[in-house]
Amino acid sequence: MLFINADDYGLSRGINNGILECAKYGMVNGISIVPNGYAFKDGIKKIPSKKIKKISIHVNLVELEPVSPTTKIGNIINENKELNLSPLKLIAINFFYTKNKKKLISSQIQIEIENQIKKVIKKINKKKYIIGIDSHYHIHVLPFVFKIIIKLAKKYKIKYLRIPIESNIFYQFSFKYFFEFLVNLPKVILINFFSLYCKYRYLKKSSIDHNQKFYGSLFSGNFSSDKLEKALVLAKRYDNGVTEIISHPGDIIASEKKVWKNKNLIDNYFSKNRIIEKNALSNKKPKKI
């Protein structure tokens, strides 16, 4: 089974529109919805039920207002009462915080993740879709977060979990994208390391399904047609159970920029690369591969 998944659904109306176009005219058959996204309600109303096979909860601890009451999660929000657990901060919590402080933060993270799960599954028909879990910036593969995810997946009978171990890394190499490959490689190796650890340490003991192959992190945010076609060829050649290819398509609605104050996030969410990905995923030609 192949899932071509569009991440960040619900983050903005522009991103929603781009993803919906990819589902309607192109190859996208899975979406990952941000529970605390600015355009969550807009996205929920527009899910194209005939095309989408899988809906994943795109757990977000990195930014925007939380789903939970702020009085219950004071240690994971900033002075603006927004979530602020970056991947680097979560790594620091995992490895360097004291046992008691880590336990306190873990309990608040569990509250927020549980409320994000509840918010999504309350709005969708669980019998119609495969329901999964993944996360913004793959933060769910940090061991202490992963244990919380497994616990809550069992509680809410969620059957699918993304394991973002980038497959066939060096088969994806191209001199055309040498610099981009080199820049992204350390990040991918780190994600692969944590994913492998969590897969064999925790997931093996559960009955939760997961993907066997994964593509998309290596060129995340710049998944053009030729990169997508190469991933599709590799997915077919090394077919082994469930393969997930992730993407970040979108359209740009300039007026939505005011929601974000962080320049890096604005550059990411309103990048022309999202339109390039949308065009690649809306193209029917790669379907024939």
C-alpha cells in the first residue's frame, strides 16, 4: 500500500487549498491535520472523503495556541500562551533535564497530545478512514514523546503510526541537488536514528501498524516533480508492505501571514516551494510509473 501524504493540513487556508487540489486532481490520498492549526475548522469541513484513505493527527508541540487549557500546561507554553517546544528543546528535555522536571513536562505534553487526538477524532468518521499519528517536525520519535504517543494510540485505538526512517537515501542522490542533499543529510540521519531506536525499543511490543518504507524528509519543503518521480520509482522497486511518501504542498494567501510572528515560519509556510510541490502532486503523469 502506498500513501502519498500531505502534511500541515489545517495550518492555514492556503495550505488547505493546495492540499485539496492535490487530492482532487492528483495523487494525494492521505493528509496529516494539525489539531491546533489556524485553519483546522476550514480543513475539517472540506476533507474530500472519496479520495482520502488515511487521516493522521499531526501532533504539534512546536507552535500556535494549545488545544488544552493553559493553566494545565504552563511549562510547555511561552509568555504569549503558545506552544514552544522546538525539536532542539525536546532533545534537551529527553537527555539533560532532571528526572522530576522531565516527569512534570512529560505529564503536560501528554495532556496536550491527548486533547489534540480527541479534537481530531471527534470531528471525523473513524470507520471511513485509516486513522494515524505523526507530528510536526517528526518530534514524536523522541523517546519520551514516543512512549506517550504509544500509550495514547492504544487508548484511542489508533492503528497506524508514521516511522520516518528515510529509505534508500543514497539512491535519491543527484548532483543536481548536491548542496540540498548535503544540508539535509545530518537532519535525516538524526531522525532515522531516533526512529530506529523507538521502532525496535517500543513499537515492536505493540500491535500498532506502521510504514515499512518512507520518503520525503531528505528534500522536505522542496519536493519537485523529478524528486517525487524518483521516490515513486524507488517505492515500486522496493515494495515491502506500507510505503509513505510525505509532502508539503500549499497555496499562498498573503493576508494569513499576520498569524505568524516568526520570520522563519513565515518563510516556510508561505514559500513558493509549496506551490512547486502542489504542482508536482497535481500532475497525473507520475501515476503511470
